Amino acid sequence: MPSFFTAPDGTRLAHHARGEGDPLVVLPGGPMQASVYLGDLGGLTAHRRLVLPDPRGTGDSAIPADPATYRCDRQIEDVEALRVHLGLERMDLLAHSAGGSLAMLYAARYPHRVARLVLVTVIPWALGRPATGEDRLAAARLREDEPWFAAAFPVFEAWLTGAREAGDDDFAVFGGFFYGRWDDTARAHAAAMDEQANAEAEERFHGPGAYDPPALRAALGHVTAPVLVLAGEVDGGPRPELARSAADAFPNAEFDVQPGAGHYPWLDDPEWFVRRTVAFLDGADSPPPSAG
């Protein structure tokens, strides 16, 4: 069952708790995807109590009165309200994908409230560094030996170049490019995603005025909390070199690449993902980077 708290603008927001241990607040991606797609993050619930907010207008959270508040920077205070609601002086924070832009903006505004920060397959939109279609196609070409590649790549390329608008059937064809392993688990995960998203909110999230990259980069230079930026080896958005640029924005950051992983690394190799994340959150000596 969800628990609820109230954002500063009066919107009723939901969060879900899974697992035991010290809390880890997890910001979903999408953008504007309900938190259910995160599951237990590959078994991370065995080590931490995951606090999984549903962004406004998604999942069990209410639709805001003002749709302009879907913009990323307008949601910083939602994260702060959750921290206050949880009674945490400082919090460990993990963000996936588009949630990473919100996490970076939050860390810039409230650096003293972040204990540790994990950024998982995060495109650094907030730093003015979006993934390009060519990034995604270059990563897709790494999969040419997989049996579904020949049918999937032309459809994927047509979608990225705007030659066609992809429908649900097309996503089922090229969805493998977002996962390191295109197996039954990944197919079921991909099939459920559309039902969990808010299309209007997604369009507004990165809207004009959301980001000031130079100001953000300057602010992040003063964030002293340890940061882990984790990329997937075959992810196209972001490719590892783009993800690294997020790590470069922090003075105390580690960067690692999960071998064989796509955009949802906890599904591709749960054991690797959990081991690396827990080691960082616990402050253990970091293993040597696997790539990059």
C-alpha cells in the first residue's frame, strides 16, 4: 500500500516502501514513469529499504492542478517534501534515467541533504548533453550478432530518424536495444511500460526553461557527497562516454560501466548491479572499473 505526503503546491503524492534496512530514495525515469517499473532493483531490497515515489500525475500520485509543474525543475521541492516527510536529515538517493536530471537539480539546490548519490544510466539532459539518434544507432549496431537484430534495426533506425512514427508493435520489435538481454523478463517489462507513463507530463518534463547547464555545472562543483555514475555497456541513451560527462560534473564521483547491460541494468545482471551499488552505498572500497 502506498503512503502519501503533500507537495508544497498541495498536490498529494505517493511513495512505496519495499525491503528492509536504511532508506534509499529512488527517483524513477521515463521521464514521468510510475515507480512500479523499478521493481526491487534486482534484489536491492535485501540490503536497503527502497522508498519509491510516484512522480506527480503518475501511479498513485495525484494529477497537479497546474500541468506546468511537470517540468523537471518544478519538481525539486517534491523531492525535498519527501525528505521532510521521511524525517531524514540527509538521504541516500538513487536516480534512474531521466530521474537523474531531477536528482542533479536537487543536489545543486540542497547539497547538504544528500549523503550519497547513485545515477543509473542517466542522460545528462540537465547539463545540456542529450543523447542523439546516432548515439542510439551506434549502440544498436553492437547487437548485430543477435538473432532479432536484422528485423529490429531498420525499424529502430526509421523511428529515430523520423521516417516513421513507431507504434506498440514496433516497440515490441526493437525493444531489445534498451535491454542487455532481450528475454521473456525484458519483454514483459517493456510491454508494461506504456501503462505506467503520463504522456502529457513526459512532454513537459524537459520543457523550455527547465535547465541552466552552466549554472548547474557550477553548483554541482560544490556538492561534496560521494557520487556513483553507472552506465550500461550497450545502452544507447546514454552511451558510456555520455554518462561519464555526468560524473565529470561532480568533484567526488566514481564512474563504472556494467558489462553487457542496457538501460535497465538491474534486469540484465542483478547480482552485478546490486553488488556494485551496495558497495558504494556502504562506503566500501570500490572495485576497479570494469570498463571506460
